[in-house]
Amino acid sequence: MNTNAQDQEVIKEVFDILIENLELSKVMRFLSLCKLEETDYLEFKDKLCENETVDSLYEKIQASQEHKEKIVA
């Protein structure tokens, strides 16, 4: 997939929105299902999570679960 810096920024924004609103496992499943053009899913996943730590992912998961609980309540 040949993307320029602007395209990569759009992709990052979209996935930030997905991560804010879905469980990380669903975002990863979505990535594997849509096979973004001819991008290697694992390569894209690595780029998506390259600055993440276990703690930062845990915080995102917790925030996502709390957000869903507020919606249901």
C-alpha cells in the first residue's frame, strides 16, 4: 500500500476513533477482515500499536469498558 503522510494521518485518525469506540480486539478483527488494500495486517497492527505499552492499552480498554457501561446505564 503506497500511502503518503496525509493518507497515513487520515488512517491514524480513523483508527483512533475506532479504538475509542470499540474494544481493541474488535478493531484488530476489523483490520484482518477488511485487508486494507494489500497491506499486511500484522505490519499495520504493529504500526498502529507501535507507541503503545501494556499499561496504555490497558487504560484504553478500561476507558472503553467504562464508556460502554455509561451508554448501557
